[in-house]
Amino acid sequence: MTSEPTTRQLLPTATGRQTWAALRGELALLPRLSAVAGTLLIAAAATGLVAPWVLGRLVDDVIAGTDTPRVIAWAAVIAGAAVLAGLLTAVGAAVAARLGETVLARLRERVLDRALHLPSATLERAGTGDLVARAGDDVAVVTNVIATSGPAFLGALLSVVLTAAGLFALDWRLGIAGLVAAPAYAVALRWYLKRSVPYYARERVATGERAQATAEALRGAATVRAYRMEDAHVARIAERSGVARDLSLEIFGLYTRFGLRINRSEFVGLAAVLLAGFLLVRGDLATVGAATTAALYFHRLFNPIGLLLFESDSVLQAGASLARLVGVTTLPDTAAPAGSEPNRHDRGAPAALEVTVRQHRYDDGPVVLRDIALRLAPGERVALVGASGAGKSTLAGIIAGIIAPTDGAATLRGVPLTQLDEHRLRREIALISQEVHVFAGPLGDDLRLADPDATDAEIAAALDLVGATEWVRTLPDGLATAVGEGGRQLTSAQAQQLALARLILADPAVAILDEATAEAGSAGARDLDRAAVAATEGRTTLIVAHRLSQAATADRIVVLDQGRVAEHGTHAELLRAGGGYSKLWRSWSMPDPVVPRERESTDQPVPR
Amino acid sequence: MTVAETTGGVVLRRALRRQRARVAAGIALLCTHQATEALVPVAIGVVIDSAVATGDVSALLLSLAGLAALFTVLAFAYRAGARLAFAAVEHEAHATRVEIVRSALDPRGRRSGMRDGELLSVTASDAELSALVVRVAGLTAAALTAIVVAAVALLVVDIPLGLGVLIGVPLLVVALQRMAPLLTRRSTSQQEALAATTALAVDLVSGLRVLRGIGAQDHAARRYAGASRHALDVTLRAATTKGLHLGLTTTVNGLFLATVAGFAGWLALQGRLTIGELVAVVGLAQFIAEPVQTLGYCVQLFAMARASAGRVARVLGAAPVVQPGDAGPPTPTPFRLALDGVSYAGLDDVSLRVRAGEILGVLAYDPGEAEALVALLAGRVPRADHRGTVRVDGVPADELHIDAARAVVLVEQHDVALFEGTLRANLSAGASVDDEVLRAAVRAAAAEDVLAAHPHGFDRLLTERGANLSGGQRQRIGLARALVADPPVLVLHNPTTAIDAVTEGLLATRLAEARGAGTSGTVLITTSPALLRITDRVTVIDRGRVVVEGPHERLLASDARYREETLR
């Protein structure tokens, strides 16, 4: 992950105070629910204290030699408390879940909304890696902790607080005796957290590396076999799996040592309570019943305290994830202001686009573009040709408004792109790059990302225009067939056809295709080129061309060489000019009889 | 069938057998732990009875010392037992995982019928889950011990009371367990909904540039919000069920406690129980529910382990795809590779010859037929599935030992797979090769930019699957890797589809220099005119049959269809 020297840590993480403030803000939005949930949970925990207290009174009464009805009465009190506690617990858990889960759902939706609307400049610098981790892993961590450990943790916390209060209410001296255990617990917890949190981070990394090595080997199995590298890959996976296993074992060792310290604390507390009870009873300051209640109270605490301590690290992890999520929500919001969406029927009106780049460089790097002035007339199709590194993609990015030139500007219908809001800009100028992505789920859903209101007929028309009708028809469930991750794997040519179909459905005024048909298997290449032409019909279009046939069909060709425009003109003009383009074209479109092939003499080799 | 029948049961039994030492010791210690846990309430009762109620100092010291001893045994038994059980699971999971990977990478291929994604989840989670059978064994034994100890303690105090508790508790737990299927169902759908939401978020953010390219972020955000709301609904339903179960458990446990306390109090009033015994009975009645619940949990855990073991067995027991022979490397002949009347997946009676020193172009008008040819040449097609013969240096390929066949014929795929590691490791593919050889191959593949653009040169690190290279760079590094391997027969399938025109022309010229001399044969399965131009001959396949053969220039001049298919 760290092979490239650039730091990717560009997304903010909230401080503890900001995180709390954000949480309080969310809870304040649901004041009644918060109040009801809090009351119910506290009441449920409080009813749990009745039974040990009654048992203590029962002990006293038995010692005093009471009668049977009194014993039955005490039992009835325990039973009544049990029914009440059950009711409060059930309703409290449901209400608390409604509160916590609603807050969480709102948070994750806001996180994803901000992530999706990340300003282009930030996205280009930060990449999607960290964003994916936050929208995926962090949300999952917080969600799981809240859904699985949350209620138990909260219940245990309340239980501990109230039981401690109950112990004090019983007899303040017994309460103090119980508190003797607190420092022992605290020391144990501090000891554990100091060690476990970094350990868990290492374990996650190790597990990730193991999974990565495995995925790579399985996906590349054909290559692994072809080069006879099975043993090396198995060894690498075994090594990484071993590292992850050993770390897990070490962590578990730590965990059990923590358990040992907790057991010790339990003993210290229990012995202190019993000792205090003994002294108080002897000094006639408390009854045997009170001492019994205290011991039972304390014994009752074993489980909730253990749960609090053992869950503390996952709660801490959830807290860290939460801070990263709240951090994302502090990013500026570039989402569409309501009503800024271009009217569905106004979209796609051809527009003129102009770009001037006196010079462009990335940070302090070398100049990658200079002295470029280019105008795309409404509806014109311009092809950009040049070797790798000539600056084609950078120029395409500038024209798309994704990269701001160091010195220069791009305008759409005479308006500088920097003055258009991000949302409007993206609906007007579409950019289809080499990066294809098939969205997981039904094929129809993938396409409707471009236009949620598209009818089946419109979708069918778009697919037809890009020449995808035939293979879509062969899908088992047509448009409902699951594609992408976890679904049917599409070929890169099919994926690119989908990208072009999305372009048609999005219906922008300007289309920029940055090598959008490059990865296709060669046989599909021409079909894809045709699809690209069909999809951009009537739009102002810039095509970064891989194959010269794409250039040949364009209205105009711009040849870039080392960041400058080397030639421009129509295909015919450039051929007549006899420059670099015409040479390239000739070497491509026909065999070159002028250059004799060097290896003709090896036609009849002598076998060794 | 040469592979022994492997079932889930076999996998589970093997796990227990392999880890038997750890399992046996772990069980003994965990049982000790549970027994001592059961004795804690009894001990509290003893302290109250003998010391608190009597005010006897020496009894107090003695009973507290006893309590300390109990806690010491309890703590250390747990620590050692849990560690052993955990280690058994982890070691077993690791061993299973390595076996699965080895089987999945078997050079002969395996018919597990699983896709990569499934295989991945089998290695990641099923290996771990099937190993949990070891934990089930430990927990079950420990829980049974706890129940027995508690039962004996109760019966010693009072036989009717003990019997009542012993019968009552399991009945209650079983009754409460009746909600378990509903709970499981609800929490499974909750987990599914949450996992789907996470997957959607990851998918959308991964495709963020694509979404932004067409201004579809708002639509995507709305789609996510919909999924998130659905997950919320499902989660709330699950939480309500869980709350209900929790409340019910609380009530039932409380009512049971009330009954036991009332009865034991009455017995104490009759003088049949001491105060300490009263405390112990109440404590034990509460404690005994735990091991009984553990048993219920073990049943679920075992079901999970068995299901996972079934999937593990499917991978480990899968039969090989091809059955290679055991002939050693063949002696080189003038025809390095020959197909005689081969029919397979659309190919119909195809015959091909690749001479030593020759670069043969193959142009299949249907990409599917090109794929079929690649599969055949890569040795991925079992003998029974195709007609005709594939010969390597005159020897039928399926008579060769798998390593001998792979030593002669190397297929570099169209979608190049690179691996995390240095550029050097990727280029040399595990062999030890001079930097000069690597440099020459990189040059021949016109991939100098990958090397030159980076300060670390050959030590440059590639990330997972070479993701930090562009598609074109990956293809050229794949080609360079194949040239480094320098196999007697090299098969390249569409090696330049992601490469720009200028670079492709350069690459073609250098490839001809690299492979055109000597006694090696090269097959270029491609539609690229730049590559076809450097071949000695082109074999054209249309509708499964070889329709025409000849030099590229001649075909270009004489065959209209050929011209149309190769013109870019």
C-alpha cells in the first residue's frame, strides 16, 4: 500500500470533542426518543437490583425466625420485579436500538453523500482508497459494534453503576469495601488497552495481507501455473497466514493474561466485601442479610464488569472509526442545491468549448503542457493523438474541468469552468475514462445510475446504440441479471459498452472519451469505436484516440507531442501534410514494403 | 476416481485428530475452570455460614484463604485451557488454509466448481469456521462438567431442591431456545442487509470517478440512502426480536429465582438449610443456566462448522481437470508445436504447425475461438473434451509430465496477471535472472518507461495485481516476463490491446528481433496488424476452421475479409 511515495492521508479525522459534539447533535434531533430510551434503560437496570436486596432481607428474616407467608411475600416481590424487569428490558432494547440505529443510518448516509461529492481536486489528490475504507470498513465497524455489542455494553454499564449505587445504599461501608476492587480493575484495563489496541491494528494488517496474497494468487492462477510459481505462492500465503496466526495467538495470550488480572480483581473485591460484612456484623453495625446482599451484589457484577472490560477495545475501535466518519462529514458539501439539475429535456444541447493552456505542471513537477489553444465547435468531434506521456490525459482532464491548469482556462459556452458549480459541470461535460467499473447488482440498476427515470425503452435504445443488445439478450435475466462484483463478470469490451450506454442516458452536452475504448479485445475494438461514435453523436466530443481509425473518423485531429500541439487538421489534411501523423497512419494501415523485414532469412531454420 | 472421498465429516474428524494433544489438555483445563466457577457461589455461602454469621476470625481467615485458592485455580485453569483451545483452532485453520490454496493452485486444475470469489471466502472464513469444531469439543465438555458439579453440590444440600433445579433449568433454557431459530433468521437477514449496504458503499466509491464522469453522484447517493434505510428496517426488526428474547430471559430467570428462593427460604425456616446453604443454592440456581446455554450455543457452532467443513471438503476433494502423463521433457524437433485435427469449443478440425524459429500469427475472426485455442495450448482442456492431438516437439501433450509440458509451452494471457512485489520478482517469475536479461526483455517489450520513470528501477514495488501500473504498462511487463522466461514455445494472446499505436509499432519490431532467431517457436493470437506484420505466416480461423494460411502481406492484398478484420 505504501509503495508510492505520495501520502494519501488527505481526508480529515474528527477530534474526540468534535465526535462527541456530532453525536450529541444527532441525539438532540430526536429529543423524545432519547429521553424515553434513557429512562427505560435506567429503569430496567434498577429493577435488576431488587432480587439481591430481597434475598438479603430474606436471610435476615429467616435468621429472625419469620413465618411462611413472609417468605412467600418476598418470593412474590422477586417475581414481580422479574416481570417488570423483563418488560422494561424488552421495550428499552427496542427503543434504544431505534435511537442508536437511526442516528447511525443518518451518519452513514451523510458520510457516503459527502464521499460521493468529494471535490474533484481533493479526489484527484486523495484517491479513492481511504474513502473506500471509510465508507466500507469504518461504517461496518461502527455498525457492528452498535448492533452486536452496543446494547449489552450499555446494559452492563448501567448495571455496574446502579449496582454500585445499590451497594452504597445498603451500607456505605460495604460500598467502600466493594470499591476496593476498582483500582485493581482500572490497572488491569490500562495494562490491556495499552497493549491490545496496537496489536489489533497489526493483526488487521496481517489478515489483510494474507487475504491479498490469496486473492492475487487465485485470480492469477492461470499465470501462476503457466510460470510454475505454485510453490512460491503457496509459500508466501503460508508465511502470511502464519504471521497472522501467530499474532492472533499473541493477542489471545494477552487477552487471557487480562482475564487473569480481572479474576484477581474479582477476588480482591469479593474478599473485601466479605471481610467488611464480617466486621460490620461482628460490630453489630449490619445484619447478616445485609452482608449477604452485598456479597451477592458483588458476585452479580462479575459478568457485566467482565463484559465492559473485554468489549472496551472494540468500543475504542468503533470510536476511532466514528471519528474518521465524522471527519468525512466535515468536508465541504458540493451536492446539488435543489433545482440545479438541468431540465431533462434541455440536456444535451450542443455547446462550444474553449481551452487555453499557457502552461501546466503538477505541483513542482516538469511542465507537461504548454502553449495550447483549442476550440471545440458545438457538435464537433476532435481526436487527440500522441504517444504515452504526450499529455493527452492531462489536457482531457483540463477540458473536463477536473484539473485546473496552472496557467490557463477552459470555458463552456463562454463561461469559465471554475465558475460553474461542480454538479452542473458534471451534468454538462461527461468524462469517460479508461477506468471502467461495472456497478454490482442488476444491469438495469447500473445503467439507471446515469438517469434514474430512464424507461426500459430508453435503456434498450441506449444499449442498442452501443451494440450491446445481442449479448444483453443472452443474459439469463436480461436487465435484471446481476453483474459486476459477485455477479456475472463482463468482458472489458462489454463494460465499456455499458460506460457508453450510461453516457447516452446521462445525455451531456460535451463528451470526453479518454481512451475509453482502449482495453477492448481487438476483435471488439472496431465495434466499440462504432459505439463511441454513436454515443457521442450530436455532442461536442473530444476523443483521446488509441487506434488511429478513431482519429480518422473525427472531424479534426490534434497531435500532441511532449506537451505541445505538433499538428492539427482533418485526417486528409494531415495525410497530405506528410508529418508525423501521416507516417504513423501509414505504418498502421498497411504493411510497409519500403522497410525490408530483417528476419526473412530465418524462414528455414536448422533445428538444434 | 483417484482421489479419496472427502466429506465435511472427514474434515472435522481430521481436525480433531490433528489437534488431539491440544484438545485433550485444553478440555481437562476448561473442565477444571468450569467446576471452580460453579463452586464460587458455594464458597460465598460457606464464608457467610462459617464466618460472617458466627463472627469467628480464624474461620474467616481460613475460608478467605480457601476462596483465594479457588480463584487461583479458576484463573489459571482458564488461562491455560483457553489458550490451548484457541491455539488448536488457529493452527488447524492455518493448516487447512494452506491445503486449500495448494489444491486451488494445483497445476492440473481442480473441478471444485467454485469461482475465485467463493474460493477466496472458503480460504478466508470456512477454513477458520470448520476448525471451530475443536472449540465445540472443548466448550461442550466444560459445560457438561459445570452442570455435573453444580448438580452434585445442589443434591448434597437438599435432594428435592437439587432435583427441581436440575430439571427446571434445562427445561427453561430449552423453552427459551425455541426463539433461537427466529433470532438466527432475523440476525442473519440483518447481517446480510448490513453487508449489502457496505458492499454497495464500497462499490459506489470504487466507481466514484466513473460516477463523477457522468455526473451521477446524486443518483448514487440516493440509491445508497435507500439501501441504508432498508438495512435500518431490518436491523430494527432484529433488535426488537433480540430485545424480546432478552426481556423474556430476564423474566423467566427472575421467576425461577423467585421460586427457588421462596422454596429454599421455606426450607431454611424449617431448619433444613443453613443460611450459607440458602445463599449457595440461590447462587447455583443462577449459575447453572450459563453452562446449559453454552450447550445450546455449541449446537449452533457445530452446525456452522459442519457447513463450512462441507465447503472445505469440496475444494480439497475436487478431482483434477486434466490427467497429465509422466513423460519427461521432449527432444526439440523442427516442429515445436503441432495441432492435428483438433476440435474443441467451436474449433473444428484445426491443424497448425509451429516451426522452430518461426513466428506464427493466428487470426480467429471469432474471439471465442481464439480463447478456445489459448485454453488448448495452455493445457487446460482435459483429453476427453477435445478431439485430435496437440503435440509438443512431436510428443502428444497429454503424455508429458505437467512440468515437462509447462517447461516447453508458455502461454501469456491477454489480461496479464501481475503480483505484489518488486518489478524484478515479477519479471523473473521466481527464477534467478541477471539484470541484463531483464533489461533486454523490458526493452524488447518497449516497457522502458516503467523502469525509467522510477528511482528504484527493478526494485520498484508493484502493488496488488500491479495496480500501480497502467493497463498498457501491465501488458508490456507481462510480455517482458514471457520474454525473460524464454520458453521453447511462447503463446501470446492479444498482447497489445491496451497499448498505444506508437508504442505498439516499436514493440512489434523488437519482439520480432527477440523471438525471430534461434530454434524457439512463437504463436501470436491477435488481430493487430502491427503484430501480424512481424509474423512469418498467418493462419486464419473462421467458424472454427482454418480457412486460409499465408504471409500477412499476401493475405492483406488478396483477401478482402482479412483486410477488413485487421484494418484498424
